[in-house]
Amino acid sequence: MNDAYENALRTVAESYEAEVIRWGGKSLSRVATIVVSSGAFFTRLKAGATFSVANLEKFNAWFRVPANWPDRVIPHDAATALISMGRPPVSDVSMTHAYRSDDASVACDRVIVLRGQE
């Protein structure tokens, strides 16, 4: 597997973990069990293990859906990593913006909160 894809998946995983800490939700181990039936997937990835293209596609499909994220919003770093893997976030009809930028947080049924005005 290409190092760029491995690094991008690590970035997505780290962003997801940060969102779980902030908002609560499924652990990366639980996500890995759901997606590829291997709860140790991300532990092995951190230890330098590689993965198949099929598993990369499965994680891309899962992580690019905003509803799968703890706050139903994909952070900017994760969205950028998904785009670099050729899998941009999926837009939801009820959510005009499927990712969070550094300047604003946009999600369905929520007011835009600009950084510094929280």
C-alpha cells in the first residue's frame, strides 16, 4: 500500500478519535470491528502494519459519511485526507456542508459557530 494512503487513513483515524473525545461515540476499535471485522486494525496500523485496498475502500466508504462521525460533521483535516484518497465526503440532503473548516462549524439543525465566538 502507498504510504500516502496509509498516512491519510491515519489522519482520518486521529481526527475521528479527537471527535470521540470531544463528543463521545464509537471507539476506533468498534468502528474497525463494524467495517472490517477486526477491532485491532488501527492498533496494527499505528504499529506500522499495512492493509489491503479493499479495506481502505471500506474505511473510506464509512468515514466519508457525516452521519458516522460523533457530531455528524467531518473535521477539515479528515475531509482533506479523504479527498486526497479520491473519496470526498458525501453530502447529506439535510446538511449543506459535510465537513468542518478551521473557521466555522456547520452541521444540520445547528447555528454556525465561528471560532472565537463559542
